[in-house]
Amino acid sequence: MNVEIDISNLTLKTERLVLRPWKDSDAEDLYEYARVDGVGQMAGWMPHKSLEESKEIIRRFIDHRRTLAVTLDGKAIGSLGIEEYNEVKYPEFKTLRCREIGYVLSKDYWGRGLMPEAVKEVIRYLFEEVGLDVIFCGHFLWNTQSLRVQEKCGFKHYDFGEYETSFGKIEPHETRILTREDWIKNK
């Protein structure tokens, strides 16, 4: 079952990053990386066409209270959402406390190990402070960078399927999971 999440007062820190709720003042940072071709498509959305679009997305992030800004030296360079997993598709998890995570990072910061660092801290938070049993995470089969992040963070294959992007394209997709037991064992 999906557990309620509210990150509106949450701040998580790693060695290099601060993960915190989005603010209206982050709009230019979001637009800077979200307008770049190849960034959003990895997560199923098209590049932002305007600063106004980025402002609208930030409003949604703030209102829904489940997406963290990934910041480095005060600059928003990515996002990490704690989303609902598909309870209909995976009824076998109905007695367990679950959520799904998704993430995106500015192309300027790829290859530095920043997203695994952010994901590991959110995993810690979800298992230790929220008390989840299972975390879901998925990736398009061609998105080997996202797969690599998931492997570094301990996620294991669960299912293959298809995912419809926000722009209507059907993509082959893998769902991976991390259980609290596996996380504790590999900590």
C-alpha cells in the first residue's frame, strides 16, 4: 500500500548535497536544466519550453509535497520524487508499506556520483524515518544511466513492462525494487 508522504518540511543532507522542498525562487535553476534536450525524456517528459512552464511545475511540486529539489552549493540541479507505486499492477504488495522514487539530474552534473548519493539518502529516510518495507524504482530499458544509479543503490529486478510517457510514447520499462531487508543486509 502507498504510504502518505509530505516533504514540505523535510531537509536531507549528504556529503555534497542538500535535498529540500522546491521554492518559487528555484524556477531559473529548474528551467536551466529542464529545457535541455535529453534530460526530461529520460524521465518521460519533454524539455521545458519556457520559464513559465518551469514555474508551473514548481507550483505542482510545492502543492503535491512529494518532490525534493536536489541542490549543490545552493543551486537546484535535479529533483527526486517520492511517488505512488501502481497498487493495481502490484497487488502482492498491498500489506506492505511502499512508495516509488523517480529522479532527474542536470546534464551538467552527470557522471559525478551525485544522483546515487541523493537516492541513498532518500532510501535511508524512507526506511529509517518513514518505515517503508519496499521502494520501487523504474527506468526505460535504453536509460542505462538510471539503471546504473539503481544498481549502485541496491535495487533488484522485479518486472518488465511498458510505460506511457507524458507525451504519449510507449517505452519498454523495467521495474526494480529494494526491500528494507535487503537494504539492511547490504548497508
